[in-house]
Amino acid sequence: MSACLEALDLTGITLVCQDWGGLIGLRLGAAFPDRFARVVAANTGLPDAQGLPAAMARPMRQLLASIEVPTVAELGERFRAPAAAPGFFYWIRFAAEQPDFRISELMQVTALHALTPAQCAAYDAPFPDERYMAGARRFPGLVPIFPDDPELPAQRAAWDVLRGFEKPFLTAFGDSDPVTAGQHLRFQQEIPGARNQRHVTIERAGHFLQEDQPEAFARVVIEFMRANPRPH
């Protein structure tokens, strides 16, 4: 991504990032802050195991290994009402090991409305069989939530840069997302550009708020861009 950004020589970027878009996009914003004009962070985070001592890594990994692999129906419940472990632990196990792994079913579990057959087919189209699932299965386990993760120095270095990021920074989180609930507060508290912005909670929106409330989300982004024009 860094090579692409540099090769295209992109500047004045408005970053709108959700889920892994934040983990990747915010790292880019920290690596090339002069290329970015403003940011909208939506149902995302930049995890760095904040507050977890290194000694917690082993018991956390032991807990992850000990829990059962949930079904897709159970996965949503584990996020809404965690049982023996945090909901995200169940997501890691599910993605890596559940043989019944269909993207459309995952989207339906997270969506707050019924997906149409056409929508389900569209979500499944890039993943016709297991050979195409490697990225989707691996990505949850790459999120640096453990205090011994090798990505933590880079994550923390990115936070150091973002704590000096004074360009407009907006949070737009769904009111019904159990995955990233509360992450908006850290952005608002630690990033200077988030001060004095009209941060938004989008109603009736789960984790994929662009699926649940696409028009409302688009309006938030457009209004933010109009209120914070790029300098000429």
C-alpha cells in the first residue's frame, strides 16, 4: 500500500476507513501524514494492546486455544454476550477453523436487516471455494491484540504520530457494533484533529454500517468534507 501511494503520488487524501481499512489506512496516515487532508474513522481501531502487560500474552493465548469453535449463529451471540472469552477470540477461532465458512452468512449475522439473495450472491462471488478464503480466514488472527505481537512497535509508533495529527479527524461509529464499541473515544481523546469535530453515532447500524445505513453514512462523510475543505 505504501508503494502504491507513493507510485501514484497521491496527496490531499480523504481517508474513510472501516474495520481493516483503519488498521491499514491509519498506519498509512501515520507513515505519510503530509499526503492526507482529513480522516473519517468508522467502526475501526488501531489496537496496540494498550494497558496489557507482557505477562498477559501467554494466558491470553492459552484462553484463545481453549475455547470452542463457534457456529456462525453462535458467533453473533458471543460478540453480544461474551461467555468464557472476549467475542473477538471466538471470531479468530471461527475464521481459522470453522469448516462452514460463508461470507454471506457472516454478513447476515452482522447486518441489522435481511440481505437479499442478490446481495448474498455478491458477497460470496469473490470466494467461490476454499482456495479463495485464505485472506478472510487469516486476517482476524493478524489483529495485534496480544501484548507480545510483533506488530505492536509499529502500531505504537503510528499512535505517536497520530497524537500530533491536527488535520480534521471524524469518528462515525454505528450504535449497534459489538466489535469496535468504545474505540471512537480513544480517537476523540488522543488525536488533536478530532477536537471540535461533530462526531457522529449512526443509528441502527451494526459493524458494517455501510451495509446497514449506506445513505446516512455517505451523508456524514459528505457533510464532514464540506465542513472541512482541503486547503488550496
